[in-house]
Amino acid sequence: MDDPSESARLIEICTRKVLEHFELERTYGARVGTRSRVPIAVGLSSSSAAANAAVLATFAALGKKPKPKLVLNLGIDAAFEAGVTVTGAFDDAAASFFGYGVVTDNTKRRVLRQFRLDPKLAVLIYVPPMKFHTSRINMARIKPLRRGVEVAHDQAIRGNVFGALTLNGLLYSGALGYDSTIALDTLAAGALAAGLTGTGPAVVAIAKPAKVEGIKRVWRGRPGRIIVTKPAIKSARIEGSR
């Protein structure tokens, strides 16, 4: 899902911040190539994944092994500077880096709870033919959701991850003007949870394998595409160089 039309500014800033961390910005430059199968600007945290990858790759190029907290902090700082995040998205960055679900305090950049989904479950993602960059979000539409989002956060802390996903997704769908029936129809087809992912427009559903075809039938009549994948089981890592 590479997209040359997207700005490379986030990757450039991530690389620079690692060099600055070692006071090497006047000693080294970098040439960075990226590849990704994660659709961009649809709510799937592509910027958090890209920031983690760019920071890790730069450390690897320098022969350094960073602590996870440093990787996350440099990536989030870069995301703020690049203007691709409103909150810092520590939750997205942590989940992407560690390879498991997290409930976080984004302001303090702390993981409050971590969990793994059954790897036998299916993750289905409906990706409409449109994009929405987080930098365009109207915070006035989001602020009234605070109490509802706090309820979803509390449910996630208590372990009701599926309920939290659904509630959070429906809240943001309403506030941002998306069609909530995309998720509701999926729940009716047997999904364990479904809702808008991030600030959308993509919708995610978690389901048992037996329900996958029924959910895909519900979505096939809509423009866009369907991705079927599995819960993550590995953390971010350097696999080698060419």
C-alpha cells in the first residue's frame, strides 16, 4: 500500500530525531525507503507504525539497540512536529510496537493494561475509497464525546475489550458523520465487536472464523475493499538489512 503522493515529512523527522539524540545530525544524513501494506489515512494508525519503523531502522543503521520507551517517545514527538496527530497517539504507537492490545494514558504516555486477542479470531477491515487525515479533525465535534469515551476506556480497563471497541467506534462515527450502520450490520452478522477505527473512515470487526463469510457478504455491496487478517502476535523488530 505504498503511496508516493503522501508526504515523507514524518519519516524525515523521525530519522532526524534519532540522529539528534546521539548528536550526530551534523555527522550523518540518511536515505530512507519505505514499504507498507497498511492503507494510509483511513484510521489504521499507519503513521504510528511508520514512525516506529523509521525510528527503529535509524537506530539499527547506527548499530544501536534502543529501549522501547525511547522509540515510542521519539516517534510521538516526531508525529507532533509533523502535524499528523492531535493526541500523540501513544495508544496506537504502543500497540504497533509491542504487538498486543493496550489501554493507555496518552497524556502521561503510560500503558495501563495490555492484552492479547485469541490468534484464531479474524480481524476484518472495511476500507472505503476515501481518506481522512487526522490533522483535519474538528476537535469541537470530539469534545462532547468525553464522557462516553471515558466509559469505553473504563470498560477496556475492566477487560470488556469488545464492548469498548464497539462503543468507542459508534461514538466517533456519530461525531464525525460516518454511517454507523456499517458496524451495526456487521454485529447483526455475528461479529463479536465492530466500529470505526481511529478517526476513520475504515471500520474494523472482530469475529470467529465461522462468521467471516457472512460479514464479508454484508460489506460487499459497499464501495471499497475488505481486508481479512489476524491479531498481532509479534512485536516490532529489526529483521535484517539488504
